[in-house]
Amino acid sequence: MPERFKYFIAIAVCLLGIRWNLRAAEIDSPFFKIIIDTVSYQSDNELLICIWDSLHPNPYRIDLTKKKDTTWIQLVDDSCRFFMPVCGKVNSPFGFRNGRIHSGVDIGLKWGDSVYCAFDGMVRFARYYRGYGYLVIVSHYNGIETMYAHLSKMLVYNGQFVRSGQLIGLGGATGRATGAHLHFETRFMGQAFDPTLLIDFENFTLKDETLAICASTFGHVAEVKAMKYHTVRQGDTLYKISRMYGVSIDTLCRLNGINRNTILKIGRKIRYQ
């Protein structure tokens, strides 16, 4: 039996046993354990199966910056292809933006444009969620999850099997968004990584059939943890903050996406490292 079908069978058993919205890891189900024990999985994928949460985008709570080995991910094969979610221009890349991490890529589209599933998988999450607006998360058999945010309409539901190229929603600007676009993320065990590691967004194709996941894939997470902030108080100025932490005003401006004339409001967080 192909590995992806074993993966989906285990998930289906999980969903039937926990009524869709609880974590399998919290359920003492001998039948579910038998299913897991009789299927051969690498530890990463087994953990992903055991944690199936349709209420929270990231239920895993795992620090992959300490990952000691390399996990090779098979992205496509003869029975599983890739389909570009939206053929549009990347308006905002993955990485730091105004002192904060932008955990995906923003792809331009028009309101109501079709959004397609990138790979075969099962919908783990489909609901309105904070700044993401209408959000769909698809869990794929190889352990990767893809996220599709700011949709104007979702056309799939939790636990639904979906194929690559299947219509899963319509583009929009719900949540915290300026103008219609698709916020697209790729995640492994809950941690976002740069989608350009696997997708060529200029030619709308995969860069390779496999992907290596290691600690360096999540280097941005370590950088975020190292960040330090100053909370602005009455009387604070950029000059005062720069002297306080031994950082130049130009560095403060660069780290926070501001300029020397920016008015600092009390309570604002100013990154200095």
C-alpha cells in the first residue's frame, strides 16, 4: 500500500475516534495505537499523525532549531503532483518585515480568484482565525502543511481529502490584510519555512522533487528568539534609547522600519537587538 494512503488511513481513524476537534495524543484509544503501531513511519510523521487539531493552526509546540538530523521530504511522485495555488506575482516575500517575521509569501490576486491546493492531502483546519482571516490548512502525507489565508470564501471542510489542483477557496482580504492577496505558508511540524525553498514563484513550478529539512531551515526562528525590545516610556527618544543600549540610531531605524523623525508612542515596542 502506498505510504500516503497509510498516512491518510491513520488520520481518518484519528478523526473518527476523537470527533474532529481534539488531539489524538490526548485520547487513550487502543485501536488508534494499534493502527499507528502496525504502520511504519519515521518519528516526525508519526508525531504529526498523533497530533491532529482542527482548532489551532500550530498545535505541535516543537523547537526545530534544535533538530539534530536531516529529514528528506518526497514532494511529488508518479501519483502525487504539484499545482500552483495562484499564478500571481509575489508582493511580499518570506522574512523580516518592519522588525517582525513574515512567515509566508503574499501572492497578488483579485477578489474572488480561485485558490488551489498545492499537493494531495487532508484539510486539518478550515475556519476564520485572527489576522489570517478565513484560513485553510492542508496536511500532506509527507509531513508538510500548506496554509492559505485571507480567503473571501472557503470551499472545503475539516477532514476532507483534497487533491493537488482542487479548488479550496476564493481569494480575498479577510483578517489583517491590505488589499486582496493570498498569504501562503509552508510548515513542517508547525514551524514555518521559506516557501521559495521548494517553489519557483516566477515559473510556477517546483524546484525539485525532494526537500531537505534541517535545523538551518528554521534559522529565522532562532533569530526571532534572540531579538530584544524596549518599551517606550514618557520622555523616550531614539537618541535616548540608542545611548541606553549602545546601538546607533540608524540601526534602530533599520530594525524597526522607521526613520529619525518617527514619533514614538508610549507603549510601543522598539527592537534594539
